[in-house]
Amino acid sequence: MKKALVSLLLCLPTIVMAQNTLTPEQQLEQAQRQLEQAKAALEQAKANAEKAKAEAEAKAKAADLQKKIEETKAETEKLQREAARIAEDTNKSKSTKTAPSTVPTSSTDNSNAAWVVPETPTTIAAKTNKTVSNDNKQYYIENGAVPEINGQVLWTEDVSVPGVSATELYDRALAFLTELTKGKNQIEGSKVALVNKAENSIVATMRERLIFSSGFLSLDFTQFNYLLQATCYEGHATLTMSRLNYNYDVQGNITPYTAENWITDKYALNKKHTRLLPVSGKFRRATIDRKDSIFSGFAQAMKQAN
């Protein structure tokens, strides 16, 4: 009996092995199942990767959008403060004119009393986007050619248009400034940034190339940044040019300048105030020419329907 049991135990592995041995057909079927499982796992892995990628892109897009929203809000608030300051300076320099009311501090209110980002107007085309030049050299060195108000360079042009409503002048001013931002020398960032219909006031941030000289093989220019604010009243409109600064690129080296420290009498004229200095003087001359061109175009746009 014991010998029979021992023989049975010795034969058991062989029996189990025989039971576990698959036929070729069974092996093929098993391999096919494993292949299908591997394919399914691969497809699932791809789907998971695509989902993770889409979620990451969505998060990055949302973060970028939020950043742009915050930057836009910050720029809007900055422009509102600047608009209020310009209005205050304009009131001081033109005490006989009707003053605009205080600029609201919130840009989220879409009522007519708030500063808002404007839509592109389709009313009146602007008259000019060209720069004029003055052949009288004395014109650029005379006292007051670059006025400073409260320590800042600021030019103001007041145009009288009797019998024309503030609303109509606002429409003309908006069309003019919009057209101005589309000139051939304008660069990214030049736009009508804020409007306030209740105040009949418009703020434009200007970014452009201010050209000093142009030749067949050379072009001497600077990036010129400034702010324009138009405010319209019954029978007259005011355009203010302020916050002037430059980014001058010489062989890849960019030097920033502000108008206060570059084109004023102290920096652009010789000690006797008889001539322009070579470098800062050309900035002063080109800036004055550009200012004259803009103010002339603004006056034409305000009077064009009369």
C-alpha cells in the first residue's frame, strides 16, 4: 500500500504538467487574447495621455487668459488715473474752459458714466496721418516749444467749432484717433484704449516709429510712446498729448528716454539756447513735428463737416 502511494506521488507532477500543457490551437488563442489585451491597454494609455494633455493645455490657457485679464485691468486703471491727471492739468492751463468731471475709478460699469474699452467706430474717417515739418529752425528752440506742466511735458490743443454738439465732436474725435492708430508707422499696442461717452472723452495709447532720417540703406528712428486724450464740449474740443517716452535702438542696444529728461530746453539745447544739440535735438525736432501733425489733423477732423 505504501509503495502504491509513493508511486502515485511521484507521478503527480507529470500528471499536472500534462494537464497544463496547451495544444497549439489553445496557445494561439491565448496569444491572441494577450495581444487584444495589450492593444486595449495601449489605447487606454493613449486616451489617458490625450486627456492629461488636454487638461494641461486647458489649465495653461486659463492661466494665460487670467493673466491677460489682470494686465488689462491694471492698464485700464492706470489709464484712468492718467486721464484724471491730464484733465486736472488741462483745467489748470485753461481755466476759462468748461472742465470735465472726475473720471470714474471703476472700469467694470458699462453705463455711459464709466470708462470702457471702445468698439471700432464707423462714422467719420480721420483727415491725416502724416508728419509735417517746419523749415524755421528758430521754431524748435523758442521758449515754450516743449512746455512742462507740473514737471511733465504736456501739449494741449483746443479747437473751436461753434454750433457743433459735444456728442458730434466726440464721434469725430473717436474716428480721428482710431484712424491715427492705424497709420503705417504704428506698431503693436497703438490703440484707442478707453472711452467715456458721458464725459465725451477718449484715451488713446500710441506706439509708433518716429523717423529721423531715411535713406536707401539706412533708417534712423526710435520707438515713440505717448498718450492722447480728447475731451469734447459744446462748441469746442481739446486734445492733450502727454506721457512721452522713447526706446532708441542703436546697433541692438536699446536706450530708454523720457521727454522730461531728453527733449526739454535743459537737455536738447545748448547753454545759450541758440541751437539744438545733435542727438537729443533731433528727438525734440521730430517730436514737435509729430505733435504739430497730430494737432493739425485733429483740428481738421473737428471742423470737416462745417
